Amino acid sequence: MADAKPDNDEINDKEMPLLEHLAELRRRLIWSALAFIVAFLVCYHFAPKIYEFLAAPLAHALEARGEKPELIYTALYEAFFTYVKVSVFAAAFISFPVVASQLWLFIAPGLYKREKRALLPFLVVTPILFFAGGALAYYVFFPVAWKFFLSFQQMTGGVEISLMARVSDYLDIVMKLIFAFGLSFELPVLLTLLGKVGIINAAALRKYRRYAYVGCFILAAIMAPPDVPSQVLMAGLLIFLFEISVFSVKLVEPKMDADNA
């Protein structure tokens, strides 16, 4: 019976760290959720302005053709839910730094100082590249793509083909493309991190380059709109990012000494 108490103490010693980790995780999730909710409420207040910003590339393309910028909705609730989706979309962008910082605060205590120094640059670069990808989609891809799509408005056999774009459909394609470009820009970060920990190396990436190119075209067919120019442009961007990844992996991959080589 004398051994019972030490066993209980030993069990408690093992359980307490797990309970503390769960409590810490709950605290970080609560702060992340609060940041998102506050951002959502603020964004919903400015939802018409945010949607106006997202619709600006299409409006400019229509004005360039001498047409009236106009979007329609065909259901009573469509405009409301469109503003809700706009608010969620914008809140995700705004609250992302807070969520990322809470994630870092949760995992940082379990890392060695050397591991913190290795991971911190990737955490800093990740949101920057994501925003850069979204900006590229908005300022470069949208004007070209919308001009191409609007070129199909014409008179055919006395019947006019004209655009009557719905607000929800337009928002869906805009959000899809912004996220697609943002995630595409994370490819160098992911491959560089894998290269730094030794999971992949530049030689292997070069060896399977042709398969990677095929994968880029497959991803472009999934993420880009269903037209050849958009998919080719997306595939070209992914291939360019892959080549940058090969170069960055070469810089950070662990060096082998002569014996290991």
C-alpha cells in the first residue's frame, strides 16, 4: 500500500502537462476566435465598400468598353449573404496575423532556440507572400481576365450577347482566384522548409521537374477559371514559383561532408 501514493503522484505529474497544454490551446483558440469575430463585425459594417473594392477591376473593364458598370442579384437574400461572405473573406485576411501569432505563442515554448530561429523567418514570410499573391491576382490577373471574358459580348445573327453578372457569382470567382494566387505563393515557403529539414533536396526537385510541370498544369486547371489563357497564366506562375523553390532549397538544404557524400 505504501507504493500507491507515489504511483498517483506519478500519474498526476504525467497528466498535468497535458492538461496545461489543452488549457493553453483553448486560450489561443479563444483569442483567435475573438480576433476573427471583431474583424468580421468591423468588415460587415464596411461590406459595401469592400465589395466595391473587389468589383473595381470589372467596373473599370466595363467602363473601358463604354458600358455601364452593373451587377445584379436574383434572390431577395442574395445581396445579404454576399455581404456576409465579403465580411468573412476580409475578416480572414485581417485576423490572420493575430491567428498566426497565437499559433506561434502556442508552439514556441516547445522549441529549442535554434529551432525558433529557423522557423521564425518562414512565419514572417508566409503572410507577406500570401498577400503578394492576392495583390498579383487583383492588380494584374483580374484586368486581363475580365477584358478577355468581356470580349465575348457581341451581336450574333441579330441576337445580342451581353453580360448580366450576379454579385454572388462574381464574388465567388474573385475569392477563389485571390486565395488560389495567395496559396500558390506559399509553394516556395513549403518546399524551402522541407529542404531545410532535409526531407527534399534540390537534386530531387530537378530530377522530377517534368512531373512537377505536369502537376502545375493540373493545379492550374483546378484553381483557374475554365478558359485556356487563364489556366496557362496560372500554370506559368506555378512553374516560375517552382523554379524559385529549387533555387531556395539549394541554398538552405543541409550540406553533406565528404564522408557522407
